[in-house]
Amino acid sequence: MQSSNFDFLRQPFPELHTAAVRAEHNAKTDPRAACFHARFTLEQAVNWLYDNEPYLQLPASENLGALIHEQTFRENLNPPQLFQKVRLVHKLGNQAAHNPGDIPPKTAIVVLQELHHFLYWLARYYSPNGKNLGKQPFNPNLLPETTTQTPQTLAQLQTLETELKAETERRRQAERQRLADKETYQAELQQLQTQIEALKTANKREPDSHDYSHTLDEAETRRLYIDVLLREAGQDPDAPHCREYPVTGMPKSTNPSGRGSVDYVLWDDNGLPLAVVEAKRTSESAEAGKTQARLYADCLEAETGQRPIIFYSNGLKTHIWDDRGGSQGQGYPPRPIQGFLRKDELKRLIERRHNHKPLFNCCADSDIAGRPYQQEAIRRVCNVLAANRRSALLVMATGTGKTRTAIALVDLLVRANWVKRVLFLADRTALLTQAKRAFKRHLQHATLANLSDGDDPEAKDIVLATYPTMFNRIDKTDRDGDRPFGAGYFDLVIVDEAHRSVYRKYKFLFEYFDSLLLGLTATPRSEIDRNTFEIFDLQEDEEGHYAPTFAYELGDAVDDGYLVPPRTLDVPFKFLQDGIRYDDLSDEERDEYEERLADPETGEIPDLVEAKALNRWLFNDDTTDRAIQLLMERGVKVDGGDRLGKTIVFARNHRHAEHITERFNRNYPEYGGTFAQVIDSHDSKAQSLLDDFSRADKQPTIAISVDMLDTGVDVPEVLNLVFFKPVYSRVKYNQMVGRGTRLCPDLFAPGVDKREFLIFDLYGNAEFFQQEIPQTHTKPQPSLTTRLLRERLNLSQRLPSDNPLRRQVLDELHQHVRHIDPDNILARSHREAIDPFRSRARWDKLSPEDLETLADRLLTLPSSQPPESRLMKDFDLLCCQLQLAIAQGETETRGFMNLRDRLRSILDGLTDKANINQVREQLDRIEDAREESWWINVTPAMLEALRRHLRDLVRFVDRDRQNLVYTNFSDDVGEIEEVETPLQPTGYSLDQYKRKVMAFIRDRENHVAIAKLKRNLPLTESDLDALDSLLSSPEAMMAIESREQFETLYKPEKNLKWFIREIVGLDRQAARAAFEQYLDGSRFNANQIKFVETVIEWLTQNGAIDPGQLYEPPFSNFAADGVDGLFGEAGADELFSIVESINGSIDAYSDIA
């Protein structure tokens, strides 16, 4: 006889059973304790999943809120609506532990019902008897009506919570320590996870008949969801005039009486409405309440004279609509929000409608960010915000002042009353420390708190935090149930180093805060992924390109003199390019080769060690020694050439870094072991070493790093970079080059500044990135799941109709489509296509049109079936490709043989894991499939059996089974030559000028006449004579061949001075100086500043400009009617005057005949 709704947990999960029953026994007699214990039970179940489900990835924070919001946790839930049930148990459990308000028994019963659904799902898929559980409906009659226990007080529960947390953490840490201490326990954990994976696979084959639905009516939605969210925001839903507030003035078409009743009205202390909340039942869309909420706001505005903020919610999704906010009261469109706003936050929004200043009237403080590109960046962001957009992304190269630009923007927005509180997020505490110093230096009036240092954030203007720290904070509520960091706490969130990995891991954090959002990144615009652009609401143009709000990249900064350029030496080591070939070695080296590289079982000796093996698992002393020697001899030096400048060596892996250090200390013992040191994550004291490296007067001088110094480390004294590894990402390459670009005054001597730095490129990276790789805009690559499903569909069509494997494959594909949630945003537009394929019969007679619909549309959609690990899906895909090749009669092809060898390599790896029980059980099957004879008459069915038995075991295969090898073969270095460093392209192309004559003139830019032309200085007669002599000299004749042929390049349209200026361009400082007075002040908007910057860029590249050109592209791109429309008549005349004065020094008079 059933004694509890949770009897199904008794055998597989006895501890969860005990905890759940404790919650159940208190439901009617002590509802607060019931909700508390339900939350505790949920936490234990979630922790069990993270310990045992290999698909789940631990978030940065391990509190319950972070665990349940982690993307893989949500993906693992089936059906998806389980997430909202988990979320409700979490929220109401928190309320029970921290809010003194009354909790009625019916609330506790709903919490237990939702917990029951989740725990049933856990047992259904993760217990041995899961597939036989059948329907297990929640029975309220099993809840005890009475108890002999005294209800627990809030204080008692809070004490109990502390004790339970401490005990749970102690047990979890002890278990983790036990598993980490010994390899046998690691194998035990792997075996357990494999058993669980097998259980899931077996259980999901049986259809799940449990009814997971539990629709709340509107009253329950308010009580269980909206009331909780309001209390978290410090609002009291039971306050006078809050619930069901009567209004008049509703449209007669909706109510003939003109009366209405607002679900909630949130009031200010002065009796004016701050917000209206319209609630809908959970089964309805929140959007259904949008119009009604707006009509209520109309009524309240007519009654009180103040228009409230509008909220509408179904408890699961909430939207905010400030239709009078934003620039000039135009109103923001509705947007999702993760809760409600506190009273002071609502007041700020309403007050801001009247007291914020138009941003085009405000100027950024040039003392904080005075460089022209910084001013333009700020103006661009202001333009975006003034257009009622709420996100912006700045792409600025390392060293160009991203943080200063952000600080100047904060200062402007605060002065304009657009922003009060700011959150600055970064991924490392060191970056927060730097940012806090910068804020303190430039915004002395602002109060600051660095959460990572333990600062108190209360009432602070600017809060700084790492992503994990803030992730932890947003889940916390105080003892009154309030959430200190609510959705509306910050007005602006700044994301430092905004890139893909940050958003993948902390997406919820950016969705949580209802604020303006500013992203800062040094990643070149061409390398930013689409998801990042979309987070900042940046749309693609007609050609499929995305553009950030503003970009100022490495090439721009080098051209403008704000960063120093690199020189790159290409160092072609033979072994690093071609590998080590046995036949090329001396007799003595061959002996060493045979000794070190022969197969220990067969004695077989490879003909070649491929180049990719070098510095991965084979480390050759001579190669490393020569590289170090080259650095010590040719590296840029300081102290009058006596000491090597600060140097970063980018190593391939930690063992490679250690090898470099060992060889350095062996060859240069006089430096005492501190001159060159490894700085990477393997050393707990790495930050201390990095601090020493950052100081010019301390060791190490050479920092050998694996990834740690690739980004985010700014040491202006760096003069040498050694690329001792290949780089395949342009983003990473530019970041690594950026380590040397910082300006460093007086580095060599007083008045002798750092002008460049040197790159030793040992792997041909510069050449790789110099190749013109066309930018393609193709469709996104299909996911691994989609590729597998498409291959399985293809396989089904290649097998006979009566083949059991065909029916099995079609069954699985049908299950995938049947479990597509039609309400998923990706699936909504495909509903009509999905419905016919929910019938299994449809799959037995698929037409060509059906196959196209499935492959191109339905198999790309997410399904609520339990997800599986990537390793398992990779193995499934490999087996399916082999099955397909067999079905198509392609077993003699090279492609089939390559696939077969890949599978046999996996089998080889499994034989090394025979000590694991699950592998040992399948050892006969594994050994059979390794034999050549097994493959002679192999069938798709044989491979299917192999796949099903081994797919759970592939996780045990070591990814890298190669032992480390150390050699000392004599390496050769080819000709070392300087090559161009490929910076991100930014300006106008110079390719058209790179002909023989133009190269001759550019090589002589220091000639007195050419130098004056470049610097916009007038030429004297003697200058012209000197120029004539140069062009008549023997060396000139070698280049220009004859004066007559030379003159055809520019006559009759231009004169010689104009032609030379076009070749050498106008000095950038001279061009800027010409426009300096014109740009002085803050009278121009961002487009006008950009126009002038474009003119300067044109002059720098082309030397002169025809005034008529200002009405043509690229200048006409700024305004359809050209310069007059952009600047007005007076401004355009002044601009033309400057252009004509620049052209005046190279006009037709006083030219050489």
C-alpha cells in the first residue's frame, strides 16, 4: 500500500526519499518547513545529477540558483517545462527560509506537486526500474492532516539551513577528495557514470507515460509566482490598494461600464502610481496581458496625472514596458525582465522621463578620453542610446584606452541623468583592480566597490565584479526575502573583454539585469561571432555583415601613432616545417632515432616524425637551443645594448615551456635561473611572477607562457615576442601581437622612446595570416546532432524495407521529431511541417519531398529527448558513416578504409582500459572487431550491435596516448628574413602604388624635397633643383628608365609634386594639424567627426584630394547630399578652405619642366 507520494524513491534514492517525505509530512501542518525541506530535497537531487550525469557542466558558481540555470542542466530536462517546476520549488523554498510572511498550506502542496514531477523524472530516467514506474500521479490525500511536532520558526529554519549546508558541503568535499586521491576511485566514478548512461539509454526506449503538466490558474499564478517576485523586489503585494485596484475610463468596447480592476498597482509614498502589473495564468502567453495593461496605465494616468511603468506576466515570463521612457519620451518597446523593480528603481525611471538631458547636447570629458577616436566612440554610443537602443559594442585594440573611454562615457551619462548605478564586469580580479584604480583616478566623486575584494556594494555608484562573483550574488536574498541585486539595480552594465566564451558561460547574467549594456573587446570585428553581435542587438546588413557600434583596431592605432608597430623575423626551422625524416639524419642520430622512436611491441621505426609532433610530444634540444641563441643575439636590447629587453615566449604546452626553461638554464647558467621563467596556470604563484615580470627592474626578463600571457597582460617594456607555436586564429594572433604594441617613453634613454618591437616567428604565422583568405558568408554548419540524424535518415533509405535496422532507425528518428516542442521559438514556424510526422506510419513511406523537409528543417530543430555526450554522438556518427558506406557498396574505397581505421583506433584505446569492469565485459567483442577477418563480410547490423555495446565506453579512451620523447638531432635554419606583420586591415589599399617607380620614390622619402611634400611644407627653387637632380641620377634611371616614360604616369592631368604627394601621402600629423583648429571644441556629432577623420585618412594615403571628391564615395556615404548636408553651408566652406590650402602647396606653378 502506498504510504507516500515519493515511495518510488525508496530503493534507488533512499536519502532523497527521506528528505522528500520530511517535506511531505509538513505540508498541511507546517507549510514553511515543507517548502524549506522541499528546496533542500531539490538541492540534493541537483547535486546528485551534477556528480553523476556526464553531460552537465558545472557553472562558475555552485549555488542552487546557478546550478539550475546552467544551460546543460536545462537542456537535460525532459520535458522542458520541468525547468519552471524546479524554479518554483527553488524560489518558494528561498521565501520560506528568508521571508517572515505567511505561507498557506496550499502553497506548500503546489511546491510538493512540482517537486514530485522533478523527482519522478529523476527516478524515471536514472534508476534501474525507471522504465517500469508507469504513471505516478501526485495524491494530496496522502498528506498527513495532523502532527505531534511543533511548527518550526523562521529563525529555527535559518539555523537548520546553515547546518544542512555545512554538512552537505562537508560530505561532498569528502567524496570529491576520495575520488581525486586515487586512480582507482577515478575509474570507479567513470564506471558509475557509464552505468547511469546505460540506464538512461534503456529507460528512454520505453515511452514516458507520466503527465508532467500542472497548469496554474490566474489566482495561483499570482500567489505562487508574481507575489514571490514582488517580494523579492521589496514590494508588498498585500499593501493597501495594491491588489484588484478599481479604475474607470476603460474602452466601452471591452467593458460597457468603463470600469476595470488592475491586478496589482505599485504606489509611491506620495500616492502616485509607479507601476501596473497584469497577470495571466501560466498556460497563457504573457503577451495576452499587454494591451490590457496599457489600458490600465491609461486609466491611472488620467486619474493621477502620472503614467506608471507597465508590467505583464504569466508567472513564467514577465515583460516591462516603459512607453514614455528613453530619448525625448519616445518610449522603449516592451522587453523581457527577470522580475520586478524596487520602489526607488521605479521612481528613477519615471523621474528620468523629465530630468534626463538630450545626449547630443552633452560632451565627453576630454581630460578622461581626449583622443579623437575615443571621442568618436563615445558619440557613437550616445547616438545608439538616443535612438532608444539599449546595447552597444566597442571594438578597440589593446592599449587604445577601452577602459578610459568607458569611464568617460559613464561620466557623461551620469551628468546627463541617464545612469546612476554602474556594474563593471571582467573575467579576472587583476583587471578589476586596474579598472578600479582608473575609475578612482578619473571619477573622484564616484563611490566604488570591488566585490572580489570583499567591498560593501550598498549605496555605491560603481560596483566591480568578476562574472562568477556576480553570478553568486544575484541568487542571494536577505533575511526579509529581498533580493539586493534585483533586475533593475544597475542602470548600466559594462562587459570588459566581451567575447564568445564569456557569453556562452554567463549568458544568464546579461539577461538578468534590465540595464543599458556596453561591451568592450579587443577582438577584431571580422572575428567576432554572430551570437556576440546579436547579444548587443547589432543586426546584419543586406550582405550578411555585422558591424560593431564603433571600431578602432590595431592597424588604426599603429597608423595614428598610439601604438608601436612590430617587425617580424621569419625563422624557418627545418624540423618545425618538415618534421624529422630518418633518411636525413647522420648515422649517430639514426641510432638515437631508433632507440627513442621504435615501437616497443613491434620494433617498427617510423620513416618520419611529422612537424606537428615537434614540441607536442617530441622535444628536440638543438631546435630549442638555436631558438634561444637567436633571441639572445638578435633580440632588441636595453641598457645601451647590454641587456635583453623584456620578452614573452609563447610555448605550445606546459612541458614545452619547461623544456625551453631547462635548455636556457643549461646554456646560460650565469643568469642564475631567474632570467627565464615559466608563467602559466600550473604554478600557483604565477600571479606573483607576472607582477615581477611587469616591473622593468625585476626578473624574469623572459616570460615563457602557455596561454596565460596571450591576452590581458600589459607590460609596456616588452620588446620581443617569440612565437614558438603555430596560431590558427586571427583573433588570438592579433591578441598575442598586442602584447608588444604598448608605447613606452624613455625606454632606451631619456627622450629615446620605444618605437617598435620584434617578433621571432618560428612557425610561419605571419605568412599564414598574410594570405588573403576570402571572407565567406555561408549558412551555419549543422550541429553534430543534426549531422548524425541526417546520416541516419540517409542510412534508412539505403536499407531494404523489411530490414529490422531500417525500422529501428526510423523509430528513433520518429521519436526525435515527436519530442520537438512546438512552442519552442525555433520550432514555431515549422508546426505545420512537424504535425504529419508525429504519426509513425508516415515514416514508412517517405517521399523525396518528405526527405527534404526532414533533412533541411525538422532534423535541425531541438528535441526534448535526453541529450547525450558529444563523445557518444561522435562514435554514433562514425559507425553510421561506416554503415552507410557498406549499404552503398563502397567498402573498397579509401574513405571507408579511413573510417574503419578510426574505429579500430578507438578499439585499441579500449583494450588499454581492460581494468574497468564495463570494458572487460565487452573485451571479446572489442578484440573480434580489431581483427581484419571481422571486416571481410561486415554488415550494417554487425556495426549496429558493436555501436550499441560500446558507445557508453568511448569516454574511457585516452585522447592523447603518445609518450613524451626527447631528442638532440641537429636542426637547420633557413634564411632568416624580415616579413610584413599582418595587422588587421583598416584603411585604404596601397596596392596600386606598389609598382617599381613608386617604390623608388617611397624609398627616398627623406630626400629634402620629398620630405617637404610629405609634411605639407612649401618647396623652394633649390628644393626643385634637388628633386630634378634626383630624377636624373643613374640610380633613378635604373628605376624609371626614362623621363619621358616616367612623365606619362602623371601628365597631363597632374604635376610632379602632386604625383609624388600621391605616392608618399601626407604625413598624418601634418594632416591632423591642418584640421586641428577646425575640430577644436565639441560642436560636431559623431558622423561629422568621422567625416573629417576620413578626409585625414584619405590625405594620409593619397596626399591630396580634389574638392569635388567630397561629394562622392566614401564621403557621400555620410549624407546623401554630401558635405553641404552634413555640415551646412558655412561649415562646408570652412572645410573646403582647409582642403584647398593643403592642395595649394602642390598646385601647378613652380613645377619642374
